[in-house]
Amino acid sequence: MTYVDGFVVAVPTLNKEAYIKHASEAAEVFKEYGALSVVECWGNDVPDGDITSFPMAVKCEPNETVCFSWITWPSKAFRDENMSKLMQDPRLHPDNNPMPFDGKRMIFGGFEIVVEK
């Protein structure tokens, strides 16, 4: 069954082009290791919440934009098998492809699809 890794980050708005470059280069590596798809989204209608919200979750500052992304895999077992190899790939090392955002504020998780139409 298809498996999804999801991510939310706050990116300095001035780093949009750097983020797109970073994400595009990383997506190529993920695809080489078997990801079915990699989707990166730049927020343009992400409201603040009173109790919780995407901006609150990543401690988004006024000069930042919330980005939402996901990677689909053939299965969780396939993802688990390839993730350790993928993370050792030098193209993903911060010296070669630095994150243009504060990775400490990234939220992420793996998800089993329960409805897909």
C-alpha cells in the first residue's frame, strides 16, 4: 500500500528560489531511491489559528512562508529500506545542498493512506 512522508516548514520568504532549488535537487535523489512522487508547495493562503495552525506549528515568523510537502512511496517497508541509503547520499549532505530554512522547526511524519480515490 502506498505510504506518504509529510513535511511542513517555515521558509524565509526571500529564500523562495533557494528553497525551490534545494527541493528540486533533493527530489531527484528521492526519485532515484524509489519515491513515486515528490510534491513541494509554497503557501499563499495559510491562516494563523487561535489554538493551532500550520504557522503556529512551525513558529512561522512574519518574514517567512509556510511550505507543505509530501513524498509518496510504494510502501512503508520500501521507504524504510531505502531511507537509510538515501540519507547517506552525499547530494543530500548540507554542505552540498544546504537547507534554506531552520530545519529544527520542521514537522514531519509518515502516514498510511486510508482513503484514496
